[in-house]
Amino acid sequence: MTPELNRWYHLVGVRDAGQVRLYVDGEPAGTAAAGTAVASTGPLAVGRAKYAGNRTDYWSGAVDQVHAYGSALSDEQVAALYAAERPGSR
């Protein structure tokens, strides 16, 4: 899938049981083996990465309605979030 400019996307990443799942617009889009779990020592940052102690890889776009959950979401929960948050659903 090639992303379109100026289009709203609903993206969800879930890490569970040694696997990372990606969802786009409520649908499964890919999986990968999760790397070693590392306990974070700092605050959550959205829209950039941190490498070797330096802030890097800034996102060039808008980020809105960010959520963080304390447990892994199921396929059904991700689909329900998409249905509730997509444009025109409110």
C-alpha cells in the first residue's frame, strides 16, 4: 500500500507475546517478530525516535488522537477504535 498525501489514516501498533502487529484503518496490515523488550526510562514521545541518546527521525506530518494502552488490543478492539474515530463517525 502506498500512502496518499492529505488522507487521514488510522494506525495501530500492538506488541503482544513476542510479536508486533500493525493495523491500518482497522484492518491487519502486517506482523513481525518483536525485538527484545527494553524498559523505557523516559516519557512517551510521539513523532520522533531516539538513537544513542539523541532525538532523531522527526515525523513530517500531523499526528492526532494518540492513545497508549496498558495491555495488548485484540483485532476486535482495534476495529472498534477505527469505527469510532474515523472522520464522520462522530
